[in-house]
Amino acid sequence: MPLKVTQKFSQQGTKISQRTVTRIMKKNGLRSRTVKKYKATTNSK
């Protein structure tokens, strides 16, 4: 889920686990955006 946030912290030199980031995000009501799956727009037969 918050993998990019964890990676950003490690780039800045702060060591923090992904689980900790998840917990903090949940506590503050933050959610990650999910990539929408492909949706067929034509009914081909």
C-alpha cells in the first residue's frame, strides 16, 4: 500500500518500516490511490 511513501523516507535517510507508515496513514485517515483495472468499452462478439 504505502510502498512509495516508505521509499521516499528511505531516500531522505529516515529508516521507517512499511507497517509503521500504514499505521500512521490509517490513523490520519489517509488512503492510497489504486490503479483502475482495464474496462472493456465495446461488446465485441
